Amino acid sequence: MSLHKVEYGEHGRRVVFCHGLFGQGRNWTQHAKQLAPDHRVTLVDIPNHGRSPWTQRWDFLEAADLVAELLDPADPVALVGHSLGGKIVMALALRHPELVERLCVVDVSPVRYSGAGQFGRYIDAMLDIDLASLEQRGDADAALREAVPDDTIRGFLLQNLRREDGVWRWQPNLELLRADLDRLGDWPSDALGEVPAYDGPVLWLGGSESDYVTEEYAPAMDALFPRNRRVTVKGAGHWVHSERPEVFGEVLRAFLDRSPD
């Protein structure tokens, strides 16, 4: 099984991005193009998303190992992950520290989150659409409007709807994501076991309007990633990189250019 990836740039440090739930590697395209003149950038579709293969069940360690297969210990990377992708890159850094030169974790913490009901409603609404009778993308937008009234979130979800050979289909493995929704909100502490802390530099980046990164979660982050520097982006919610792209890009570039010592 090999994950789908898109690459930009030919010179400099390698930077690998992992998106969150319902996302795709191409969500990072704007930032990839900005970094490409002096970085080698890889945008990954995580398992069960985008053009990457589907699995039998959701497993953070399996996802982390699949991303790790794209990396080379002779060329350690700067690894960037948002939300679900952030948990994947944290698990990867802990399991394969030789592959990761530095780590950027975007608006997520190494903890279990409860209250995933909204995501379940999104999936149910997506699955309820009769794709066989769908004539155009606007019909899907109308069908989702009641369950997903926010235009931005609805538009984000609809990026996953593709038409191939005249047939509409959802790219994510929605059935699996729905069945394993509780597992998606978890943190695999038991599976990881007594793993040593990752001792590379870590940028822990959160949005001021989000509750995914709080003081309550700092002890868990400090225990596993003791060299973390926390930055909060004002006016941003959970999707920091798309809500405040200029600020996010400036903070990320400064982190990438900083000496690792």
C-alpha cells in the first residue's frame, strides 16, 4: 500500500504535510507553492482520504507507518500535520524519530477528544445523498445545506466529491470513518506504549478561537515533545492555515529556517 502524494520544489529541506479529517494533500497547495522556491515539499493524502488507498479499520500507528514509508532516514524531514494529520505526525515522530528533523503540530494535542457528534452528522449527511441521481455538484450542495449550514465547512466537504467517467463518488472512506469515529478522536497512548519522548524541535500551533490546544493539554504535549514552542494565532479557529494563511505561512517559515539547536 502506497499513499498518494504530490511534490513541489527541487532544492532545500524536505517538508512533508499531512491534512486533517475530510481533507486532502491539495489543501496545502498554497503553502507548498510559497515554500517551493527553497524547499522540497510533499503533500500527502492520508489513508482513507483523497487518492490514497482505503484500509480495513482506522489505526493511528498504521497511518503513521504508511507516511513513514515515504520518508528516508538519510534525509530527515520537517513534518507538518493538522488535526487528524497532526496526531499522525506526532505518532510518526515518536515511532520513527530518525525520519523527522523537526515537527509542526497544527491545532491538535496528544489527547483524546470527545464530542465528535458534528463530524458524525457531516458523514451521515454525505452518505444520505443519492449519488446515482446527482446531476451536478450544486445538487449535492443543496442536499447538505440543512445538515451543514456553514458555507465554508460545506464547501470544504464538497471538495471530496469527484466525478470520474460520468459517475459521482466520495473520495474518503466514509463508511469506515463513521464506524471508527470514536477512534479518530482518540490518542493511541496504549498502542504507543512506553515510547521515548521526541527530542527534536516542535512548533505547536493553535488558533485562538479553537479549543483543540489549551493549557489543560500542555502537560501531555510537554511530556512527549519537551522541546515544543507554543504559538497561538489570533482570530483563527481550528483551520488555522486556511483562516489566517499569511500569518500561518510566516510562522511556519520562521520555524523551518530556525537552527535546530
